[in-house]
Amino acid sequence: MQPKSNILHLPVYQPGKPIEDVKRELGLQEVIKLASNENPFGASPKAKAAAIAELDQVSIYPDGASVELAEALAGHLGVRPNQIIFGTGSSDVILMLARAFIVPGDETIMANETFSQYKHNVEIESANIVEVPLKDGKHDLNAMLAKVTSRTKLLWVCNPNNPTGTIVTNDELTAFLKQVPSHVLVVLDEAYCEFVDDPAFPDGMKLLHEYPNLIVLRTFSKIYGLSSLRIGYGVGQPETIGFINQVREPFNTSRMAQAAAKAALGDQEHVAYCREQNNRGIAYITGELERLGLPYFPAYGNFVMFDSKRPSQEVFDALLRKGIISRPRWANYPTYVRISVGTQEQNEKFIAALEQVLQESAVRK
């Protein structure tokens, strides 16, 4: 039996290395995972309680349309429930977008260093991929616009960008959207938007009213701390959401995920606390990187991407032996490492381990 020929070369998505694997492989008692941009402060207690309460209904299928959650989320975002679609994480919505809109030969435009699942899913649908280099780690919107043709179907903008953590501003994005042809669907991925407190940062929800060819992706995996429950969403015009719903698998989000997400929305104090702690963590990590003489991209999410000035795999391996899981191997930034923001204790242990790695590397040279 032979699979589709266009998937034979596709890499399997590699998540951050699991803590349990590192402990077992290296015989370590303590391992800190700072590789997957998870929330080290966890989910709201209200969300945990709501998820637990659903265990009594575990034998009953969930609401396939997530009606209660859609109504709660619509009120929170200032949109209508029929403008929202849910998935098992926003990565599921990315898959559905490619499935709903891409046919072989279509073109899709994205940055050359951004969330890998854009490229992965459109490759499965045999699209022609146009990658535009980042400019100082940031989306080059003008260069992306120049690549648009009559065959362009989807255009992806990750804001803040994963992995670099940079943002495009409201003025930059609106100037861009005004020039994108109406036949192109712009996918604005705001998975990390709740961490940003810069007034220049755009609010995708406000832009939806003016640009019908825009869809915004968000998730409960990051600041809401519900990564393992797998629930994210897309918001767009009702017609666009209707098309995506036609390819959505039935019951694609669980009862526990829906209940936890609804409860999490009701605890914005926890969100504010996580944002404040994350900002402190970024300030600490970037200050230490400056002390160590290591450049980094401006960080607006819950991670920092810095130049180790050494092959990133070597730094990853050395940090791993000290019990720190980071994220290396970026095609266009071979010496850069991405590190998630942890608790203050975790951040301090990371910096201590990094300093040791740099000293050991200098001795070998």
C-alpha cells in the first residue's frame, strides 16, 4: 500500500522532549521543561473544578457544536456565536482551514520561520508554498504582499510570531490588510495575544468587522493553561466559519475541555496574574541574556529566542544534561535557542545552567 506521494517527505511534528524521557535517559531527578511554551502557573482552579465535574458525564458524547462555550466566548470577545469554530487546539483549526480551502496548485504565503503546522497542513493538500524571509525576526508584510497572485488562497500571519516572539503593530497590520485582495483569506494566529500588553499590538477581534477576508485563531492552551485538554478556536465571518464547519470532525472537543474553557473565561484575575508573572520572567531572562552578551529577539509571548553564538543543538544537548529542556534547530537561525518563560525559580535555574554551558564551551575552545 502506498500513501499520498506528497506526504512521503513530511517531517512528523516534534514537540518539546517529555520530562519523563529525559529523567529516564539521563538518570536525572529534576528536569525543567522550557520547550513548549506552556503556562508554568497552570490553569485556573475554576477551570480544574469544572473539568473534574464533567467526569460524571464521561460516557456521554460532548456537545458537537460547543453551544454553551460558544455563547460565553462570543460575549467575552464581542462577536456572535456563529462566528466561532472550535478545534482540538488551534492547530486543529489550521488543519481544517487547509482542508476546507486548499486544492492542489493553490498558493499559500507564510514567513520562512513561523509555526510549522501552517506549512505541514497545506503541503498535505498539495499547495504551492511561498515562504518570505523574516526581517529582524519579524513578519515582512510588504514582502508578503508583493508575493500575492491570483492563485494565492491563504496568507498566514503569526502575531506574536512563534518562534521569534516578535509582533507586527496595529498600524502595520491594518495597512497590510487594506491592500490584501478579497480573494485571499488572511489567517491571523494570535495564540499568544493574551500575554501582550503593548498598546501598539493589534486586536484581531476589532479588525474582523472591517476585513471580511480575515480569520483569527486563538487558543486555551497558552495563558489559560489548558494545553492537555486540547481546545482552541477560530473567529471569522459566519460564511467562512460555515465552510470550515463542513470539514470539522464530529465531537472534536471533549466535555471536559469545553467546561474548563468556559470556566477559565470567567477567571480573568488568573489570566492577569499569569500575564504579570510572565512579564517579570521575560524581564529577568532578557536582562540575564544581556549580561551574558547574548542577543535576543524582542519577546512578546511567553518565550524568548536568543542567539547562543554556538550551534543550537550543542547548547540543547548541554542544557539537557543539566536538566533543562529547551528548543533548538531553527532552519534560518542555526545558533538560536527558544526558551519558554518559567517560574522565577525555573528561570534562575535555566540561567545558571546556561552560564555553565557557555563556560564549558569556552574552555573547550
